[in-house]
Amino acid sequence: MSALAGGPSTPRSRTSFAPATPAGVANVPRSVHSGTVQASPHYQTSRRHSLYGTEDRIVIDPGSRIWKVGFSGEGRPRDVFAVHPLWCLQRSPDPIQRDEDDRVLAARVQAHLRAAFHDSLLTEPKSRKVIIIEHPLLPVYVKDIFAKTLFENLQVPSISFASSHLLALLSVGRITGLVLDCGELESTALPIFSSRPLFHQLRTTPLAGARLTSHLRALLLLFGTFVPPPTSLSAAVNMPTSSCSTRVPLEVLSDAVLEEIKTRCSFVGESLDGALGPGIVSPSDEDPMDLDLPPSDTAPSESEFSRVSADRDSNAGPTSSDFSVVSQAQILPGRSSRDEHQLQALANLYMRHSTATNLHLKVTPPASQQAGTGQGTLIIPGWIRERGSELLFEGGDVDEGSIAETILDCLLKIPVDLRKTLASSILVTGGTAMLPGFIPRLHVELIRAIVTSPSSSPRPPIAPGRPRPPPYDRYAVLRPLVPHFAILNNPSPPPPSNARGSANAGKAPAFTPATMAWVGGSLAGALKTGGAEVPREKWDEAGGLPDSGDDAMEEDDVAGRSPANVIPDWTRTPLPVGAPPANPPPPQMREATLLAVVGA
Amino acid sequence: MTPTVLYHCPCLSSDPIPPPPNAPSSSYQFHPLHELFFCEECDAVRCNRCVSVEVSGYYCPNCLFEVPSASVRAEKNRCARNCFMCPCCRNTLSVVPSDPSDADDGRLLTGGLGVVGEPPFFLYCNYCRWDSAEVDVTFEKPTGLAAQLQRFEDSAPDSLEFERLKEHFEPFLRASSSSGHPQATHSHPAHINPITAAASSALARDIPGVVKYTPAPRGRRDKGPRDELSEYRSRVEVAGTKDTSNVDFVRRLEEVSQVAALSQRWTSSWTTPLRSSDLRPSRIPLRSKKTKRCSTCRHILIKPEQKAQSVRFKIKLVAANYLPAMSIAFPSPDLARQRAAGSRQTAAEDTSGASGLQAGGTYPFQLALTNPLYDPIKVRLKAEPQVPPPSFTAPAGGSPEKAKRPPFVVRLPRPESEIPVAAFAEAWEYEDDEDMFGGDDDELGLERERGGGGGKGKGIGVIERRANVTVVGGEVVIGRDAKGSIKFNMLVSYTYRSDDPLADEEFTFYTVVDLGVIIPRVGVESITSD
């Protein structure tokens, strides 16, 4: 709050938050949104004298790639910085290696947190409460590392963990909605109703920023052109560039270059609906996969959770190979000649339909060609800029559904009476959603996935349009919702239909998708709410963490009792949010949940 | 790469013994000596990772103006004077008056006087020629520009929208907190009965849904704890923000530089155009002068002088004043060449010993210990063995137990042997030692030659003492099939005279020595010819 520093503040907020009046303190709102058994923040009336009011909290949105830090009550983060990828979807199975990885992670998190406080925010951590914006699938061990560093190294007075999806929803003035976060490692859809995240309805897909990066890299390796720097300055004048252009060497496509291509050159073109049937996009070898499709709307939650964890396991492999991500994760490098042929067909198709200009990007030539003068040129075909992101919308894979499918799967799991409400308040956040054209395209894809249920298109040749009773028509039950679909932050919403909910589209304030979670965190801090707050005393009482291997212990512990459980996490709540089941959840389900979270 | 010696600070792990030097976590625990502090109370090394940092003053790095802490917050940690950063190249912008409309001589005059000029002033980048008139940022006066820009910032759409959001949520929060006790119980997760929690959650969850379908006039008290949040009406809706034009813009892009880089727009939380031509100047972020304390005993380790211009410290307990400084070097190349003249064809290419650590070779190195204390110290060195096979003295390769061998073996003076290092003294006290240096070089060279001959112990040991520096010779024997870099942990302990005249005190610390990367063998004759 800016009451102390005399910034712009409404008189009302001044009175209601003046810590001198006990009434004002009593009025401090309790948790809006924290899970039912999570603590609501409790504010002490004592205020230390410091530069900022003690009620100004530090809001940190630590991603695996990009961190946003700032003070609560402000409309934008003070600083944003990129970090070398901190964690990924896998952990080493070898315990020694894992311990070593954890030590490295702890050291790097510590360095970044210290830099955030001392260099970006120029503030003393000792008097600053901290809100950490957490992704619902942020591994618990990472949270523990954050808590350990903040409490023991920086000695902050308290930490709140707040769900990124919920905060994003706050930033558009809502507490109910279906939030899709398309970040670096994963795209995660999480329904939130009346400020309660329905964590158990969460759906996720690894089609997100990192996958897009490796897809772009693969496309550029195949279809990009590299013009090495001319060997001499006179050669630059005399030689036509076409004569010396080569395929793109792998070294040229550094992470920085790809990031540049992704963030500055890429966009999402309109759907090639008519020209591009789903049969062309998806390779033919996915027929057997469809048989595995579970009837997800009726499946009990146990199997769903084990599926989540299975998803995460199965995508551990393919990410390592560049070629495997070109079109479908199933393709092995050994079969690449056939795939290349297929890719060529795909490329031709995209090329025909793309009007995007080819771009020339100056890049550092690989070490072997350093002899030349100046920088090499990478020629990025326009269709790659436009269609590289098609990857995110290519569905049909059981393990890695498209982003639209992830949202729809999530909707299928939501109780029927909430579906309409949530379908008409979809919010898209995350850095990858910053691609121009992403959100309008997602809307189109959502509708398309329902109307032409993609999984019904293969084997039994059914007339396009509305197949009668196809065996695998997953989204049939959602079909009546089609007129209600609305993405809140759709910058170019379709003309509203007469359905009530669809009027929501585009009504959100124009915060960027990438910063929504941070803005929500700042808002939560200013409103004195936020996730469950862990004061330092509690941490100290618990004696910190048992150094490692605490995951195994948590499973048998009742949440909130053991010292390792100081840090709240939804996977540690004793019961799933919702109606109380007759029996406590079976232990294997807790394990599956935990595995899903840890990503082990 | 020159060989380095880094010093250990054990703050990251509970184990005082550092990890093996090849472990990835090792690099986070070792620091250059000049970055370390020394806490006299705890008698321990402290590093930048474990000290607690306090801000002792804010200043602008450009105008060196000390910013009073009261205004730091309002100015959002940025300079509130005339310091601006170019949005394209981050260079400092200068304030430039407009060209006078009529006379040329007028321009000359104003150019000389600097600040006097025609009223519309603008910011200009001397490096990339960006100027703020391009983005319609001009000023009436050449001073107090930040205040003039502040008006734009205060009315920025994100902060206005943010205030509106706050107003939107406040009544709702107040309503939901003032009514009903269920929330009060929620604040104590540890004591709550899970059944109650679940039940109340189930109840609470239904209520807003019910409310939703029976919209009633606002009577918050009647509606139960979780009143429905009224519809939020955005100040600026995202639908009005021309995303399609962005798509078209990127589609027709000719030059990558037309699009602003991610780092230029990612702090903006508001949907902004992608064009780099729309970027606005930003005020220069302030820096802080930091006081650092030992995190265990709270004593100040370093405290800068208040003034921004001053680079001195009021308190400065740096480790370089307590621990012996160590630097490592290979003997100068001409010596090396002399030594290996017969056997090495490629010697001419080797500019230094460090660039030529061939597998299978034996390389002497020199470790210089510099004593910062006013008392003489005695140092003992112990290289942590990779795997200690005592038989690995003869460099003749091809033995069957190749696999078991460590990639290299480091030979230093025996751990028990104490290496004396003379006390530090001011420079003028060393006059007498002048002639010592000349003689030393010869001696050194001779000793090198003998040491290179392969016999153990010849080149190892103290080879030079002058002033407060003692040079110790060591040797690294690299296995024939070794790969990777030569890095080893070294335990250094030194005794110094304490306040108690009878007993000397000892201090021990770890270092990691990085000698460089081994060049794998490519069929070269064994360098160490006997």
C-alpha cells in the first residue's frame, strides 16, 4: 500500500488499512481464495519503520526461465530477468545425481533471489514479506528450496505461496474462470471456481515454450538457410548470396538466437481449416493410439491422476531428440527419411498458404567458419515464422494433447453444472501466449476440436461435419457449449453470439498474458490477501527441512503435522477440495498425486 | 586460460569439506579471494552468498546524486532527475534543445551554452541517434524531466487499471471477511478437523453457485460469507487493443530490429505495440551502496562511505587481509622450452605452459603465497588426492592398471612441511632485498631443469622467498589417457602469531586449483623423456 509513502492512494484504502486503528485490522480481509484448509494471511499490527510500509510485499514470479519481481500494489513488475533454465520436467533417477542437482538448483535459486532483493529491488529482505507465485505443478522440492533460501539465507519474515492461475484470474477482476497457462515447460489448464482452484481437475500438456523452441530449431535445421560470412570484403560484393548459402549448422541455432526468433519473429497464423484436414497434419501411425483413449469424462479421479503422472513420464524421452519433435513425438530419428518426406509435404503446404516475409537474421557463425568477415546470415522462411507454432495446436496425441484439447479435457472433468460458466470465462496466460495471434487462434481451435472431433476422423471414414455416434467422440458432450465459449483476454473476439457467456470475450483488461500472474500477485498483496502465509517462526520451529528425501516421508504424514510440511502445497491437503469422500483417499492416489507434482 | 585458485566458503552446505572439484555444485562454493570477507568474531570466511546485506544509501549511477530513501519508493527505484536510458541501446540520453528556427549563429551559441535553447527539448542518444521526438516525448523545460514524465507514468493504463481492480475487490473482500466465522477457522489449518474442513468447503462452494443463479439485489450480509463478486468492467478492454494489427505487422516484417526485443518490453505489464519505434525512454535505475554483515554474529564486514562519489569504506574486513593470497603459474615459456628443447617439436606454438597440458606429460607449476599479515606465517598445503596411488611416480605408461589410475596426480611439498612466508611490510622496508631478485632467477632456472628431469622432489618445495612472498614449486603428472580439466581441492592451513604469545593459532581453509584443460594425446611422443 502506498499510504505510507504518499503515493496515489484512495482515501478509503488509507483508512481501511491504517494499522493504528484496531478496527481496520479486524477488517483486514481473510483469505479470498486459499484452499479450504489453508491459512489466511494474518497481519500483525506492529509496523517496523522502513522505507516501504511493511505491508508492501515482495511479489516474485519465478519461472523456470523468466522471473518477474516487484512490489505489491504496483501495476507492473519492477524487474524481469531471464535465468538459465532452472528446472525441467525430469529429475534424475539416480539419488546421488539428484542430490547434486538439488544443490546446484539451491545455489542458483539463492543467487537469483539475492539478486532480486539486492540488485533489482534494492530492498532489505528482513522486513519484507514475500509472495511467491507458484505454478500448481511446481515441484514441492523446488518450493522447499525457495522457502529454505528465503527463510534461512535472506531471513524474510514470511512467505506466502499463491497459485499463479488464481492470481492471473484476479488480475482480470474475476474469481471464477478456466485459466490456461502456456508457459515454458508446460501448458496447464486449471479451473477455478469462486477463487478455489479445482486442482484435481487440472490438465496439462508439454506443448509449450520449450517444445516450441526445439520445434523451431528442427524446422530451421531442415528448411532454414545459412549464408556464412564472406571470406573477404570484396567477396561480399562479388558473390551472389545464393551461391554460398548452406543448410543451417546446429551451432548457429543457439538458445539465444532461437529465443530471438521466437519472441521477435514468430506469430500464429490463422487456422488453415479448409486446406488442411486433420489427416494431413497428423501422421497415420496414431490410429492405435486412439484405442487407448480413456473415456475421460467418466474416469474416476485416481486413474486420472496416474495418467497425469504417466503423461509426465512419457514425455521425458522424446524431448531429448530434436527431430522427434518436428511433427509428432512418436517419430524416432531412425525413421527420419520418411518423416522428412512427410515434413517436406507439410512444408510445401504451409509455404503455399503463408504470406509472411522471409527474414534475415544476423547470427554468429559457427566456430569452424570464423575465418570469414563479420556475421553470418540466417534466413528464416516466412512460413516457419507463421507455422512453427502449429505444433501447439496439433492434437491427436494421447499423451500430449494440443492446447485446445487440454482445455477441453479439463472442461470434461469439471462438474456439469460449472461447465458453461467456465467455458465462457477462459483466461489465457503465460509467456508463450504472448505470440501475436495466439489467443484468437486458440479460440478457433477450441471450436474446431469440438465440432470436428479429431479423434473420430481416422479409421472409420465418416463424413466431415457432424458424425452421428462415433465411438471416440470425446467432446460430444461439450458441443452444446460451443456458443458459450469465450476467452476473456481475446484481443480480437469473434462477434458475440446470443449466448450470455460469450459476451465475456475480450472484456478483460489489457494486461499482457505473461505478466497477469504477477499483476494478480501484486493485487493480492495490496489487498492483504494471498495464499497461506508461512511465518518464519513456524519455519524455525519446524527446524527447517530435513535435508533431502523428505518426499518419501510426506506420504505417510498427515498434512500440517510434520515439520516437513511447513510449506503448504495442495498435494499435501488431506482431502481433495470438494465434497468429502466417504473414505480418506487411498494411499496410492496420494502417491500418484505427489509423483505428478514432483514430476518423478 | 590462466590457472586460478579459488577459495572455499562453506555456507552453502552443512559439510565443511567442499565437494569434489568436478561436481557441478563445486563452482558455487568457491570464490575469488577478492570477493570474500572475513569475520573476526566468528574467525571465518564469509562470501557474498551468506552475508546479510543492508542498503546504506541509494544513488544514481549516472548523475551520482544520492537519493534520499524517502523518495526512492515514490520514484520506483529510478533516478528522478534528468537521467534517462535509451530504449534501444541503453546508453544514457542527453537533453538537446530544438534547432532554432531561423539563425545559424544562434545554434552555435546555444550549443556552447548547453541548456539554453528553443523550448521543445528532447532526449537524444549519442550512440544510436534515437531521439525522443520520435515517440512524441518533448519537454518544455530542460530540467526536472523526470517529473514531467512522471505524469505519463502515473496515468499509465496499467496503474489506473490496477487501482480500479483494487476498488473492485475491496468491498467484496470486506464483505466476505466480516461475515461468518467459517473463515476464522480456516486460518488455522493445523487445528482443523479435516471432515469439518471438507464439509464447510462443500457448503461454501455451493453458495456462490446458488447466488449466481438467483441474482438478487445487493444485500451482502444476507448472502453468506462468499458473496458473488460483481462483474468487473475493465477500464480498457483487451478487445480494443488491435492484436490483429500486431499479427499483420509481424507477418510483413522486413527487419528483425523493427520488433522490440523481449527484454525491452517484458517489464511492461500492459499490452503494448511490438514496434521498437514505439519504445519510450526509461529513467535510469538507481543503485545502492550496501553494508554487509556477518549473518551469524551480525558484525559489520563492510561498510561504504555514505557519499556516492566516494569509493572508500568505513569498515572493510576483506579476506584478502587475512588469508594468504595464492596465485599459480607455470614457469615462463622460455624456461619450459629450454627444458624440453630436445623432445618437443611443437614448443614454438606453446606460448605458455597452461595452453599445452598434454596428456601423459609432467608439468611443474609455481604457487606463490603472499602473506597479508604483519606477522610471519607458516603454511601447510595438502592437495586432496584424486585417488592416491603411491606407485604412480614413474611416468612410463602402458601399465595394465590404467583404468584405476586417476587422470592426474599433483605433487606438492609434503603436508607436514611448513612453508614460511615472511611478514608483510611497507614497500620501503624491502630495499635491502633488491639484489636478491637477480640471483634468484638463475637459481630458479636451474632448479626447474633439475625438477623437470622426472625425479621426485627436486622441483618441489620452496624455490623462492622474497619479501612477503614465498614461491612453492609443485608438479602435476597427467595420465596418458587423461581427459577433462585439472582441478583439485587443496587444503591450506597456516599458523600465525596470536595475541597469546605462547601458542600460535591456526586457520584452515579449502581452495580449488584449476590448472587448465588437458589436451588429449594425438600420437605425440611422450614429453617427459628421461
